[in-house]
Amino acid sequence: MQKNPFLIVILTAALLLAGGCVYQAALSQGNLLDQEVIDQVEVGMTRGQIRFLLGTPMIDDPFHENRWDYIYYLRIGRDKAIFKRWISIYFEGENVSEVITEQELRPDL
């Protein structure tokens, strides 16, 4: 039985390509917010102080200039997100008027 080297190369390449399609890296999106940092946010703080503590907001909507949203989620592989957090900060002028920390992201993330 004669072995075709071209066929062996094609089969080896196909197996390597098929094996490479299995892995999916962890996906981390948004602003990573530690609870210690979130606890430091208080009503009356300025926008600059909030930006220093939490970073640039994930959503800075030009139609809602008095609201900043910080969103974070972590997905490992093809599984759903194992860690999710969504925080909204409302401003009155340049100062914080309300902080909402207990919000739910979509369950299918």
C-alpha cells in the first residue's frame, strides 16, 4: 500500500485547525470595581472625584449627561458570566446626587 505524502500533510493540517477551534479565552469587559472602592463613593462627591475612584464610565450617554454607568462582567470560555456588576451614578450639577449599586445585568451574559 502506497502512502501519499500530500494526503498526510492535508490530514495533519485539518486536524491541527480543528483542534485550534475548541479553546475560547476568558472575556473581561468593563470597569473592574472592587467593593472597597464602591464603598468610598458618597453623595456630594464631584465628577472628578468619581472619575479618580472608578475611572472613566463605561457608558457616558450624551442624552443623559447626569448619569454615569459602570458595567463589568467576566466570562470564562463559553460559560455564562461568573461575575457581573452594574453601578449607576446620578449627578445634580457637578455633584453626586444618587448611587445605585444593586442592578441586574441580563442573565444570558
